[in-house]
Amino acid sequence: MVDVGEPGFKHGAGAGGAGQPAYDPADLLKLDLCGDLNRVHSSRRLAGECQRNLEVMWLPKGLQTGDHTIADFCKDNAKALKAINREFMLLCREPGLYGGTRVGPDGSFFNGNVSAGSIKTKQQLERELAALERDIERYHEEIDTADAGEASGPAQPTLTAEQLAALQERARRRRDQLKVLAETGETQLSRTDADARRLTKNGKQVTGDNVQVVVDDRHGLIPTHEVTNAGNDYGQLTVMAEQSRQVLADNAPEGAEVPSPEILADGGYFTEAEIAACEARGITVYVPLPEKKGSAHAEGRLPGSAFHDDAELDVDICPAGQQLAPSGQPAAKNGVLRQRYRSDERDCRACPQRDACLPEKTPSRQIYRSEHADAVDRHRTRMAASPEAMRQRAALCEHPFGTMKRWLGWDHFLMRGFEKVRGEMALLVHCYNFRRLLSLFGVEDFIALCRAHRETGADGGGLGVRFRVLARVLKRLGEAIGGLVECFRQPDLAVG
């Protein structure tokens, strides 16, 4: 179905050099997919299945593949695994299996092949360095005390010279590690996996990576994904939106116009800068706005959302109709410029809504508006007009990670480093999409799709394949609906 020589698999052309020829990468790829589909992720366990399980023995043509061969295949072909996943999505393009009007990004933390103790934060390194320096200083003080009291008898220091040298070496390593953090701007340093991080969400800590996926609304396939070490989803909205738009454009038939899909994301993706960036790129997003409950809300006073902006006059309008004029210069907060608007004290003293707006000793009201306030206001209006968007997002985005972690049993990565982990994730996404196709078509129709793809080629006959497969899918859907109708007509069957 896919030429494994093109994506760049090692020994993909069979050039293994002198001696025993290399395994065909196609056989090893099928073996890995079979293992993922059956919750067998360990290379040693999969090698054992090659010796006792007839189904698995059939895949590599009866050869008993060793565990190192299986492990090295994923380790050495990380880029090729990502390429093969893109080739698989091209196959899905022909019958029109993805390319819907909406896509949904979502993120989840995956454990890495690294322990929490191997990752040090800047604060930890500083505390450890301070403790080491105290121990070294205490040793020198004990030496000075012993030198001063030689006449009264020898006093032995608690540390030997070898132990002191070890402390000094550990202190030197801590200084070097802090220097690395200062140069890179990172806040954590891992001795085992340089790309893994301690990630915290909802009070739970995970040591590993943040996996982002984008789910298409047509059949729930994942057209694109990414592996990062970001501690949250802030800053990922524009990246994943651009990736999804690019993937859909790249996989579209030649000459076809592909509109940008609408993006449905949860509140963890919301930042004002991201909303404005997506709007500037012509990407329509639906992200719930966080409810900001400050002191005004806690004291039962009018919140800032009750004030609205007049862009032409460059003023804010309060609920009583009075204007708040700009005060001072815009100031940056969290990388976003904010302008302060202040009301006139005389207007506030005479205002009938003063008690609902201001504390007793506060003479005037202040409102801060960011440089992205106009884009956020338009986004708020769009969200109010589409209340069904978040219900669709929940149905679209929540199940893929549940399938990966529970049904496929994938709860941690086996490799280290972004390049290898991303290849491992590409294989998992490939497995997920493959399973979705089998659920949608069934085995027989999927085989027919592969045969049609092979006969017509990757670029030809796509429309014919689409209609043939669509006819089969509609037939199966009609049979399922007919069975459901018959079930409701017969109450005994419905109860059973």
C-alpha cells in the first residue's frame, strides 16, 4: 500500500551490506502496528510473540525477530515513521475521509522514560548548591578551629579530604547546570532525557511530554499532532491551527481550494494574544473565555465586563453612560500591552450607581484594556452566537486520548529525546487512525480500498474510489439503521 523506500526507512531498499540481509521495513512496520493494536508495546514481549503467536509469526514471514531489531527499528526510523503517517493520511484523502469544516485540538500529558528525581528545577539546584557550599564552609571552619587548638589536643574534622573534593565537584556541577539554565532560558534540567519536563495539571504531576493532537470532525481522524514539553496549552492554539490548515491543504487534490477549518478548543488554549493571532491569519476559532472574578465580583460590584469600549473616541463607557479617558502610557503585563482608563471623580460622586461600582473610599473607577481587546470582543460575540460549538468540541476531542491510553494501553513513551519520541507518537497516531478506518469500513472494505489505491496509484482515480467506498459505507449504515428500527418495533428485542 505504501512504498517504505520513499519515506527514508533504514535498509528500505534492502541494502544491508555484507552478510545476512536486513529485515524488510514493511514487515517490521506491520509487526509494530500489530503490537500497538494488541497492547504489546515492549520489544521483548513482541519478540516473544513472534515465537508463540501464529498471527504474529505470519507477519514477518515466519522469521523470529529479535527484541533489539524491533527496538532499533523505531529508534533508527523516527523521521520515516512520521513520513509514513503522512502517506497514510494521503490514502485517507482519496475516499474523502477527512477534510471537514471543523477540527479540534486537544492536549494530554504522557509519561516519559525518565524519573521525576532526574529532573531538577532552578530552585532545587540553587538549594542544593547552597547546602553544598555550607558543608564546604563548615569543613574549612573545622580546619581553622583544629589549627587554633593544637596545643589542647588534636581535633579531627568531620570530613576527609576525599569527601571535601567530592563536595567541591558536586558544587561545580550544580554551578554548571545553573549556567546552562541561564543560557537556555529553561526552568528545568533533566539528566536522563534533555527534552522531558515535570508537568503539572489539576494537582497531578507527570514527568514526560505534552502531546497535542488535532481531530477532524468528519470521521474523527487525527490529521496532525505534535509533541512538546510545554507545561500547559497556552501558546499552542496558533501552532496547531496552522498545522491543521497546512496538512489539509497539502493533502487536498491538486487545484482544489481548501478553506481554513474552524478551530474548536477548550479554555486551556485561551490567551488574548492567541485569539488575535488566529484572527490575523484568517482562522476562525471557538475557545471559551475564562471568567475573571476579581475583587469587584467578590464584593458584588460591577465587573469590568460591564464597561464597553468606543474605539473611535478611544474611551471606555461605563453602565451609567459616562466616559473613562486614557490615563498614562500603555504598560506591558505578561507580554501584552494594557492601557489604563480612568473615570472623572466628579462624575463618580454624582453617579446614582456609585455604590454598585466603587468602594466607599475609592474616588474613581479604573479599567484596563489590552491591545487585543477588539479581537477578544469579536470573539466573545462569536462564542455567544454559537453555543453548540463547545458541545461539539467535547464529543470530538475527548475520546482520542482515552482510546490511546486505555484501549491501546499507551501510558508512557519508551524512547528519549524529541526526535525519537515524536517518531514513537507518529506510530501511535498511525495505529489510532488505522483502527478508526477499520471501525468505519470493516476489514473487507478496507482491503478493497487498498487494492483500488494500488491499482489507480496515489494520484489517480480518487473520485472513483470515493464513490465505491462510500456506497459500501452507506449500505452498511442502512443495514445498521434498519436493525435499529426493527429493534424498536419489537419491544422484547429493545429490552434485551
